[in-house]
Amino acid sequence: MNNLLYEVAIGLIPGIGSSYTRQLVSYCGSAEAVFKESKGKLKKIPGIGEILAETIINNDVLQIAEREILLASKSDTTILFYTHKNFPERLKHIPDAPTLLYYKGNVDLNAKKILGIVGTRKATSYGKEIVEKILSDLIPQDILIVSGLAYGIDITAHKAALANRQPTIGVMASGIDIIYPAMHKQVAMDMTENGGLITEYPFGTKPDAPHFPSRNRIIAGLCDAIIVAEAAESGGALITAEIANGYDREVFAVPGNIGSKYSEGCNKLIRGHKAHIFTCVKDLDYIMNWSATENKVKTPAPPDLTQFSPEEKTVLQTMEGTQGMLIDELSWKSQIPVNKLASILLNLEFQGVVKSLPGKKFKII
């Protein structure tokens, strides 16, 4: 409880965003230690300086943090700091990811397979049918569905997932106590029974316009892949796709008729090689290696490590017991930079020990 108090409080200090939070915790050792550090030492931390150090020392945010924790407790909401084991691992590798999340639900945010489905708020019957078909075809696979709880494609995805008893998460652009749009409140409540709601914003935060692009980065970062089901030439779905590409996530787009206003965005993504064409679940399966039989594959026996270099041993030990790992996750867990890791993995492939899978994933053979 005491640690959580400081973890909530640090993000409430004016001028201290997620980047500075990580910097401060890294240098001081914990959120609590940041508040107990001297001004002289704080201002020597790269990027902090005199003004921010003064702000940290003289800011009384612990009372506000205490209120947030009390509200979370009363509303069955979990507050997750980025150092907690239940914090989404996929978000930990993204430089602009939030360091604090409010979560209300009952699913693992580190599920094996997470898919985002986004699109226009003015979904046509074609777009809605496509989303329902995608989710229906994905029933045999254990996939967590993520979207933004908005009108159109988002709410269609959430509703279809609930109807299929598939877990679904709604990423919000407001405090977790303010459902927007209000007419989706019942769907949101149903989602907490098989999925959940997640936001980076404190209780009482209204869904102001700047919050939506920030919300989109969480959708992109939380997922392994994003499907843009239907989109106009510009809008939030295309922003999410751009962010996902920047995060090295796989992006898919459903093609539409030439001249159809709400297919222009999808066709544009495909034309610009910013998205794989999505015509059926097999397209997703091929790129992501998400076959329905994947979970039936036996875990390979660990290789004899005596013949490998120290760095190769580290990589193999990190991958041991898994059915494969994304290169970003492997880099973070092994503490080996991605560019160097790519070379190590290539050597291990040549030795016949590691296999490259679609979607920038690797596994021990």
C-alpha cells in the first residue's frame, strides 16, 4: 500500500510524465525513494534540473494519491505501476507508454495473443459484418480482443466478442468512472465480466479531445497486431495504425470497394505498404503464426548450452520453456540490444537451434 501511494503520486507531479518517471525511479530505486531524495541529488539526474527538482520536493500530491487509491478500492479497480508483474509486458517496451494504469476486469493483460480491432465511428453495414465475421472465425483461438469503446467499429468488436464469449478490453480516454459515450455503459459493465476496462487517466477525468490520440497509443502498444476493419482517409483508426507501425506491431487492413468513403483509409494503408491485406483469418494466421493448433505443440527440450557463447546462452535460457518470443520481448528480458540480438539469432538459426516465425517471433527448435 505504501509503495502504491508513491507510485500513484509521482505521476501527479506537474511536469513529470512517463519518461521522467522512469528516469527518476531508475536513478533512485523506487517511487518512494524519489520523494525522499534530496533536491541536490534530484537535480543531478539527467533531464531533471533545478526547476523539476524543486517541483518534486515542494509538491504535496500524496493526499491526492491517497484519494485515488481509496476510489480504486471502492470501485474494484486495480492500479498498476509499470514495475508491477501484472502490468502489460508489451507496453513496457514502448518509450512513451504510461507508467500507471487503472484496470477494472478479470483477464490477464499479458495474454498470449492480443488483437486490436479499430475503425471508423460511422461504420457501414459492410464494416460491422466484417468485424462480426472476423471474431466468429477467431472463436477457436484464445485471443484477447482490444478496442476503444467508441461508436462504430469499436463497439461492434466489443459486442461481437461478448456475444461469442471472447474476452475483450476497452481502452478509455477518460477516468475509469466516466464511460464515454454514455450509451455504451452497459456494454462496458458487461466487459468487466469477461475482459475489462483500462485507462491511464485518474478518476473524474473527462474524455477531452487530446486524450483520444493518447488512448490510441495504448491500444497499439497493448496488442500484437491491429486490424483496421473500415476507415475513412483520415481519422483515429489510421492514427492507431501509424502508431502500431512505429511500435513494430503487425497492421492489417480490410480492403473495400473503390469509391467507398469508409474504405479509403484501409485501401490507402494497403497501397502504401503500411498494412497487410486482410481477407480472412488465414491472412492473420500466416503472418502471426496464430494457428488453432499452436497450443498443442510440445515444449522443446532445452538444448545443451555448453557449445554456445555466453550471449547465445543468455538468449537460449531466456527463450527456454516458451513456444516462441517476439524479438522486442526477448531483447528486453535478455538485456541485449535488438540490433545485436538479431545477429545472435541469425547465428543460432544457422546452427539449427532457433527457428524464425512470422511476426518477428523466434522459438527454440
